[in-house]
Amino acid sequence: MSYQPIIPSNGIVGWNFLQATYDKQFETFTKDAVLQRETDYFVENIGNVKSAEDLMADPRLLSVALDAFGLGEDIYKKAYLEKILTDGTAADDALANKLGDDRYVQFSDAFGFGPGDTIKTGSAQEMADLVFTNKVQSFEEAVGEQEASMRIALYGQRELVNLAEDGTSTDTQWFNIMGQSALREMFEVALGLPESLSQIDLDQQLEAFKSRAESIFGTDNVSDFSDPDLMDKLVNTYLAREQLKDFDASQSSGATALMLLQS
């Protein structure tokens, strides 16, 4: 990509700048020739796709489809992806429903290749929405190349709203957060939980997330984070704690370097 998003600093100051300039930066970013060429190809050809097998057969279409859900690293897992698409999401034992990551459910739902589903590749509006989401994801990735915490904050801000509206139980939503690396990192940092938490029993992890969320944010209900004020508090807490972590790490590195120079 030729355009690199402008992030003047990390932490809340950088976040406020990004929020204030988001629309203009996003508009400039999406004019990139490579991105436009790939999305144009998708729009022109996705209507010819009638099955999951058809989608697997075209790497360019598949790349846009996966990137829209932040699943680009899975592009070589074609048998796995085809199974996710052909299972659909209606049955409890469908593969997408068993992975603990809502992105796979969204990916499967986007195309309608499951049993009894209506295929959506012929819907101009559905596919236009997917292309727009791909552009959003691509922009977030570019932001992450400048400042990783900003990408996580942008993704969390967007994905938590989707989780809040998916109609699943609070515990299921927490398990989904725990299963997505970006969301997990956001909450672990915001809640002051150690990375080593992932090594204990899953139900104990769940209780740790819920009790800390109740203590810090006054709720353990994931759906409550769809409230803009609570979302702002979550993002600002995450960014402030992440900035403090970076500061502490730099201080520690500086102290180590000083010791080495003095020895």
C-alpha cells in the first residue's frame, strides 16, 4: 500500500488524533491502486461463484473474502475453509460454531453455502458490504504497522459491537473474546490480567475475566460494551495501560543498558 496512516504517538493522544482524522485517512487509503484493483476484481467475479468449492478455486476472490474477516492467514487451509462454508452455521455441530471464534461464523454466514441457506454471492448489496469490510480490515492492518495497539483498539471497538448483538449468552461471548487474540489482548491489558492466565483451566479464566470486568467497568455483560461511553472507557483504559507497559519496558531496558555500561 502506498499510503501509510498517520499515527503521531501511542496512547490516548494518538488514539484521539486517529479518531479525529479517521474518515479522511480511510478515504485516502482506499484509493490505493492495488486495493482498488483487488476489490474491483471481487465485485466483477464473485457473482460467478455458486459453491464453496468455486470460492476455493480462485485465490484472489478468497483473499478478499478472508481479509474481510481478519482470516487472511488461513488462505492455505482450503479443505478447512470449505468445511466451514458448507456446514453453514444453523446446526450446533457446524464447524464454525465449534471454533470459539465468531469471525468464522461471520465468514460462513456471508456466503450462504450451508444446508438450507440462500447463496448470497449474487446479491450486489451483500457483496458490496463484504468489500467495504475488507477495506476497513485492510486499513486497520495498515494502522497496526504504525502502532499495534491502535489496530487492536479499532478492531475491538468494531468487533465488540458485533458480539454484543449476536444473541449468544454472556459466557459464550466471553469465550469468544478469549478465543480471538486481538480481543483477548485488549481485555487482558485493560483488566490488568497476566498473559499467563491462558495456562489455567478455561472456566477459571472465564471467572477471572468476568470478575475483573465487574470490578473495573461495573459489569461482566459483554453486551454492555455496545454503549459508547463504556466502549470509550474500555479503549482508553486499554491504551493507557498499554502505554504504561511500553514505558516500563523501556525503563527496564534503559536500566539494563546502564548496568552493562557500568560493569
